[in-house]
Amino acid sequence: MPSKQLSNNKSNININTITLLVITVIVSALVIILHYSMYNWTQELEKQGCECSDMWHRNIVHWLALILLILIPVNIMIQYFKIKNILINTYSTIVGLSFIAYICIVIDYIRKLKQLECECSEDWKREYGYIFSVIYISLIAIIIFSGILGGLFIKSKLK
């Protein structure tokens, strides 16, 4: 009997590992598409000479998209090899905060372009960037809110 239970635990671990791997691959692909499309889109706007898109946001989105795109293989290696030390933790924190700032800037930039009714910025890349960014920020907010509620719940149970 115990060997059958051990077998079930191993299959659960394998299913969990495979599920996590699939989710990681999908999210990574969506992030790569985001960075690549934002980089190309801002470059196209600059080449077109689109005056309504000439805001500080464009340069920040352009260069952060490129930097974050280049850092993806580094991040994958850190996760794959499970490298942990103070330097890696600092690096991960900086990249994570930069990504969140980047997402907020993308949302603000696209929102302003839509308010200006900038026709030269209309592209699937703009819509993808906006939708992805709003969903990502919403998920981050839900995770933070859930963590706060969970912490309050645990604290109330300990009393």
C-alpha cells in the first residue's frame, strides 16, 4: 500500500512540475512578444516621424523593452540553475521593479496616445501592449491584495 501512495505523490509532483513549466513557457512567450513588439512599435513611430508620439515615454519604452528582452535569457538561467545569493536577489529585485515600472509607463503612454487620437500609433502592437500591461498589473494587484488578506487572516487566527 505505501508504495502505491508514493507513486501517486511522484505523479502529482510530475504533473505540478509540468503544469508550472507550461505556464512559465506561455508567460515567457507573451513577455517576449510584448518586449519585441514594444521595441519595434516605438522604433516605427520614430521612423515615421510621428509627432504626437514624441513623448519621454517613447524612449523609455523603447530602451527598457530592449534591455528587458536581452535580460530574459539571464533570468531563465538564474531560475533554471536556482542560483541564489545577495547579488542575484538584488539583481532580481531591480529587474522586477524595472519591469513593473515599464508596464506602468506602457499603460500611461498608450493611454495618452489614445487620448490624442494618434492615428500613426494605431497598430496591433499598441493594443497588445495595452491589454497585456493592464492584465499584468491587475494580476500583480490581486496577488498583493490576496497576500495582505491572507496575512490579516493568519494574524487574526494566531490571536
